[in-house]
Amino acid sequence: MASKGQKFNKYLDDLKEEILNKYNSGIPGPQLAKEYDISRFTIASWVRKQNHPELFINKNNKRGRPKESELTKEDYKERYEILKKYQAFLKVQREKK
């Protein structure tokens, strides 16, 4: 998990391809990490993403609520109906007390 205020390095796609090609040709990850001054864990994550791309597609959109841009008119109508029912329920609960 990232720490508050942590800085992340961004690497060019050309550099990633070059490192992955060298890795695939047989050069070990730790040696590449020393040569390019990049964390060996970063290189390992690039290799995982290269070998199993299906695990990383839409990774952030699979869980949680949808982004506002993804909501449709029907979604808003459905949410509105749910809120109306909940308000009616709360009103009945208050009257019982």
C-alpha cells in the first residue's frame, strides 16, 4: 500500500520494452535492476503484466461504485426510487416511536 506523500516513478514504454526484451532473452531481473537503477520488484511486476495481461485489464473498475461518467439515466432513476422508498420507511419508523 502506498504511503501518504509517496512519489512514484514513471518509466517510458520504450525503456520498459527494452528491459522486458533483455529479461526474456535470459538476463536475470536483479541484474537488470542494478544496470538500470530500477527496483527489482518493479521489473517483476512488468514481467507479470506481460505474462498475464488478463489479470490487469480494468483492474480499478471491477470493484466499488461506478464512476459518474459511467452512470446512465436509468441508474439515476433507480437510485431515486430507492431513496424515496427509504425515506418512506424512515417516516414510518419515526411515527411508531
